[in-house]
Amino acid sequence: MTPSERFQIINHTIRKHGLQRMTRYLCKLAHVSLSGYYRWLAAEESRQLREEADERDAFLIQKHFDDLNGKAGALVVKMRLERKSSVVMNHKKIRRLMRKYNLIATIRQANPYRKMAKATKEHQTCPNLLKREFDQGEPEKVLLTDITYMHYGHGQCAYLSVVKDGSTRQVLAHYLSSSLALSLVERTMERLLDRLDSNIHPEAILHSDQGMHYTHPKFHLLVNKAGIKQSMSRKGNCWDNASMETFFGHMKDELEYKSCTTIQELRVRVNDYMEYYNTERYQWTLKQMTPDE
């Protein structure tokens, strides 16, 4: 029990039973100093003011926390406070208030086994041109792509293919399908080329894992024809495409999709999320800007 908690018990006892003349004795019983108790008592007004300030700040924090369905950590809340409410608040204070008022973000936790994993095998089919340098400071130079599974409804499964800009983090193209056929990545590439409007960076690189879609001769031809170099992660090394892994992880934390009952409903929610991600989701490592900004 902290001294402050003991002081509270002493004060409550004195007020409840009218024991003002026994203050010294009660402090001795509680193993606290009499002078410490009186200092604590004198600071009661300032404590009350701090408590009222905490309540006001917590109200603002909870508003943004609730707007994101409880899927926001302290840094996300800090960015939204500054951009949406014009309120500057230290992230340590936000964390303290979130703990105090039990605002626990329902976000994924880091996988300790993944941190310990060491992947040593190299795949020679297509070299890794990035070496994990996802952000090379030029928009549309590094194009990151991957596929993720999305289980929804009653045992249904869809597959989402995404291409993301390594520098701006913008989602440049995505395609959702109920099939894992090669057309999943072909349609994504078509959307990417439409988005770029044939303005391909002269040193553009498309980086992926070594999945069967990306090693397929038809996909190689499509990428080469567009004037884009192809790069692949080493086999069994998730860190070589960590940016996409992180993106899919955040998306699945923040997007409520499991309740969808049809692929059409899921497609609408995915489209809405991609719009939100590009235009409204502030990112700490983008100097608190959105990808579009």
C-alpha cells in the first residue's frame, strides 16, 4: 500500500468517526509521518484539480478511442488529437490516462517467436534487390506487394492482393477475390498500371515473397513488359517483406470484416478501409501525416 493510500484511509477514518485528536496515533499505526499526512492534506485541492484535468483529457481521448472501435494505441490517439481536435498532448500522458481509465487497445501483440527466428536459406530464382530498404525516398520507386487471407461469415474465405508504395506507404492498388487463381495478382497489376497511368519510375522495383503467383512465368512477363524490375524476399524470411506484413496486421486489427456475410459486403468494407488508410490514418513514422499527404 502506498503512503498516499494510507493517508486516504487515515483521513476517511478521522472524518467518519470524528477522531481529529487521534491523528498522531493513527499515523503511527499506519507507519506514516504526521508531517507527511499534513502535507498530503494541504495538497488535496491541487490533487482535485489534477483529477478534474485528467477527466477532461480522458474524455477527449475516449472520443477518438471509441471512433476507432477501441483499436487505437497512444500514438494513434495523439496524432488524431492534434489533427482532429487541435489538442497537443504528450504520448506518455495519453498512455497514463488510457491505463487509468482502462482504455485497452484491442491490437495484436508482437510474436516473440518471429523475433527469434533466423532464416538462412537464399532463393536464387529472383534476387532480393531491396535488402529491406523499403523506403528509398522516392515515391513509386519501390512497390511492395503481397496476398493475405480474410476469413469471414460462416467459414468463408477471401484473398486480398495489395500493392503499396514503400516511400509514401500509399495503397496504390488492391484486388479482393474469392479465388487464389493467378488472376488475383494479374488484376492487381492491371489496377496498379492504371493508377500509375504509364508513368513508371525508371528504376521501379516490385518486391514480393516467393509465392507461386509471383514466380509464375505469366506474372514475370507482365511485370517485365511494364518496365518494372522484380525482387523477392529470401525463402522463409518474413522480415524481407516486413512492411506488407505490418500493413496487413494493422488492417486486420482495425477493420471489422469477420461479420460480413457476402464477398460483396466484404469488398465494400475493404475499399472503405483503403480510402481511410490513404487519406485519414496518420502515421507516426510519416511525420504524423497520412500516406496521401
